Amino acid sequence: MLKKNVINFIGCDAEYEEAKVVLYGAPFDSTTSYRPGTRFAGQAIRNESYGLETYSPYQDKDLRDCHVFDSGDLELAIGDSEKVLAAIEERAGEILKDGKLPFLIGGEHLVTLGSIRAVAGQYPDLHIIHLDAHTDLREDYLGVKLSHACVIRRCWELLGDGRIHQFGIRSGEKEEFSWAAEGHTNLHPFDLEGLEETIENLKGKPVYFTVDLDVLDPSVFPGTGTPEPGGVDYMTLQRAVTAVCSNVNLVGCDVNELCPPYDASGVSTAVACKIIREMLLAIGR
């Protein structure tokens, strides 16, 4: 049985036995290709979450009623991506085995692959909803296949065509967009249009939800490793994550790519905290 972390995300102090959702962190950014520092996200998010209320007037719900357990950050073998992914997969698998929903806080986006390996093992018909500025569909990045730039391509290798639904994408190589257009993924460029229809189409199917916070415009969220102008605003993202988490058969999720050192104001961390709060509350519904 997992032990409770010393510092929890605000309101997430349920006992493991009673918890429906389990938070766990992956402080890893060894394949970051531009600005490192996402390994510090979990600690920053927990500390700064105390600037929030546990109650959300948007959903009229309180985190204290949602039975969330925070197991803290994993201790990872920084520098060995495969060992890191194995540790994430093991933790997610343990949470799933106990009948709970694993909620991963990254870290760079590669950490999603470890969680997906565990969830796909339990749900062979899994679908992924992916919000991001970047395609993450490269076959490799500078010869490396285990990279944050390739994470969704690696997930596709597990799931196959038609089961990855991408939104907000506005950056990537031409080959990535062409590859997606061949029917390998359902890629919706630039904004979140089509998300409601996708949610409806996935009713009853197991869904993993991965949120790369750089889907937000950097004017809202500058504290990220690879900022990409042209993103969505905060309320658009909040409505989107609430819709996904409350209307699909969610079996796992993650939030990643907060890079606290690049926003000394703390605004980006506050944004990440509030998105996580709203996701947890929507799952609790």
C-alpha cells in the first residue's frame, strides 16, 4: 500500500483505502530539447496549491469531498529513460490493480508513455485524448526514440490507428502532420474544435487524458519548456478538461510540462494548480 506524501496537493489527503483517485509525480526532464526544469513541477504545484481554495464555484464542488490520495513524487533514475518509464508504469499499474484512477503530474511529456503502458495493458481498447501545442509524432528526435518529441508516436505503437485524438496542435514537422493525416491519429489543429464531438463518440470506451499545458498560449502560461504562441486561453482549457473528465470513461490521466523556473511570478504554477483542481473535481462527479 502506498504511503501519503508529507506535502499534499490541497484537499488531497484521503487515506489510500478510501481514495478513488491517486496522484503521483514524475520529476523527469532528461529528454527536454529546449528549456529544462519540468522536473520541479510536482513540488511547485503541491506548494503553490495552498493559494487555492478546495472549493470550485465553477463546479460547486469541494476537493475535500472527492477522496484523493497524494502519493508524492517517484524517485527516478534520472538519465535512464527506460528505467524511468518502467518506474512510472509500475506505480500506475499498482494504482490500477487497487481499482483506483492514476493521475500523473509531470515532468516532461515523455512520462506519459510509462502511464499509457500500464493503462493499455489493462484496457486493450484504450483511446487517448491529447491536448498539446506540439504533434509529438516524430519517429525519433536526433536519433532518440524515447523523447518528449516522440511520445505520442510511441503511444500509437501501442494502440494503433484511430485511437489517438489530438487537439490544439500548432507546431511540428511537416512529416508529422502528413503522417497524422494518413489516418494514424485524429489531429485537430490550432484549437479545441471537435472535442465535444469526440467526447460523445467515445462514450463508454476507456479513455486516457493527457494534457500538455503548452496547449495554452504563452501569454497565459509562459512557464513551460517549449512555449508556442497561438494557444488557447485559460477558460477554454478549463471548460475542456472539465468536459472530458466528467463525460468519458476516464481510466487514467496526466498533466505535464509546467517549467517553474521560467515564470518567477508563479502565475504559470497557479494556472497548473487550478487546472488540476478542476480535473480532480470533474472526475469526482
